Amino acid sequence: MTQRTVLAVLFDGVQSLDVTGPMEVFAGASRAPGVAYDLRTASLDGGPVRTSGGLTLVPDSSLAEAPVPHTLLVPGGHGTRESQPELTAWLRARAGQAERLVSVCTGALLLADAGLLDGHRVTTHWNYCEQLARDHPAVHVDPDPIFVRDGHLATSAGVTAGIDLALALVEEDHGRDLALTIARHLVVFLRRPGNQAQFSAQLSAQTAQREPLREVQHWITQHPDADLAVDALAARARLSPRHFARAFREETGTTPGRYVDRVRLEHARRLLEDTSDSVERIAGASGYGTPEAMRRAFVKALATAPAEYRRRFRTPTSSTTTI
């Protein structure tokens, strides 16, 4: 049985969930037969740190005393937004020794300051993508995915996206069934693939201020298989099509068509992950009309066909793995 050491770096102002979320995933995996993760935490001096939420975390050791890990986890938090010269120097000198370098949320800012992201495609919390790209032009920042793998480097979006990334790493190490079992144990709604957007359609678009437009947004999410053409939606909002399209974009930040596309894609993904319905049935229920139309939408947005997506991400109805 191969034991993989996971070392989480601690510092004052760390976001506690950036640490505990991924560590709970690895801990859950370690309860399965034949799986072993040695979980460690370390701060610069080995002393306790105060998290951004006011909790105190007591590390296992100082960073100098910590073993060379298989996976080095660098979390985010308010502490990453201030200069951390000693921590940056340690990362620059030691992070390259790890087989897998992982950041959660704004932990990517620390890795970038250490010069470890240059030439790599990465992501971070949506609110800091622009800053990361501006301050480090040699880093290829992708603001959309919830996590990105680039060789030995793995970076994730904000906070809970670290759980999704950790699940993907467990899948890489020990297979899909164990990762899905852990997701169910942690009551994670979905084990989201990395190319899923940081926001759902409802979150990525602003909520309209005017009630008729808000009602239309709600109607779209509840009825993806309905006639969602601009004319039909405008009639529901009691506006002319031209006025509706302009007002919708002004108040939500996206066009009606793009909003509908994202809602339908998310609906189809949920059905593929959580049901045994046929692709034909899901295509109809999601408003695509035909399986071919749904296939084109999936390939364009996710670079994979619906059948392959289901094979990779469908939640098993039962599992013999216990954790």
C-alpha cells in the first residue's frame, strides 16, 4: 500500500475551509481499504495560526521540519493578500520537491509570488483573477473553471472548489468510485468536473431588479424544456422583444439566449449525473429537442459528448466502498 503525504501550509489569515475541506476528502479516502494519505500541517515557525474566521489551528510542525510531501497544499485567505516574504521564499525553495503542487482559492497568489506559476494555466477565486493576471503576466489565468490541472500543478477557485479539486485528485490516485463515495459521504451535491464554471447560470448572471424580469429568470430555470425564444419570454414579461432583450442584458449582464443556453446545459448535466434516463429523454427534458442538438452543445461548452460525460460523472446508485 502506497502512502502519500499531504502537507497543508498554514499561516495567519488562512481560510479554514481551504484547509479542512480538502483534508476531509483525503481523510475520508484513507478510511477505505488499501488507501493511505498521511495528513500533515505546518506553519513557518511551527506555532498556532489564526484563521480569517477567528479559529486557531495548531500545526504538526514547522515548515523546516516537515517531510517532503507527495502533495503540497497551499490554501488561500486574507493572509495571502499581504506580503509573505518568508513563506514565499520557502515555497520557492521547497515546493518544487513535491510531486503535486496544489493551491486553493487565493493560495495561487502565494505560488505566483514565488514564481511557481509562470508559463502555467491556472485559476483562482473569481474576484482575484484579474489581479493575478495583472501582477503576473507570465501566468495564464483562466477565470472560469472551478479547478485547473496543468502537469504537476493543480489550482482551484474559491473555498469549496478545493473540495472538488481534492475529489479529483483522489479519483486520480484511487479511481472514480471512491471519489464519488466520498462526495456522497460529505453530502456534496455534485462532484463537479474541473471545467464547470465557477458560477451556475443563476449566480453568473445578476438578478434582475425589475420583478417581471426576475420572474422570467425563475421561469427559465424551472422550465428549460419550454419555448424560451426571445419573443415568448418577452410576452411573459409583458414587454416588446426588443425592449425585453435590451433590459434583460442591462440588468443581468448577459443575453437571454446565453442565459437559456447555460440553464439548459446545467439541467442536462444534472440529469446525466443523477438519473438513468436515456439521452433522448434528457435532451427533450432540457429543451434541446434532439440528442444531436444536445451533443453539439456539450461538445462546444465542455469538449465532451453527453454519453462520455455520463460515463465519467454519473453518481453510482450503490457502492461497496465504505469510508
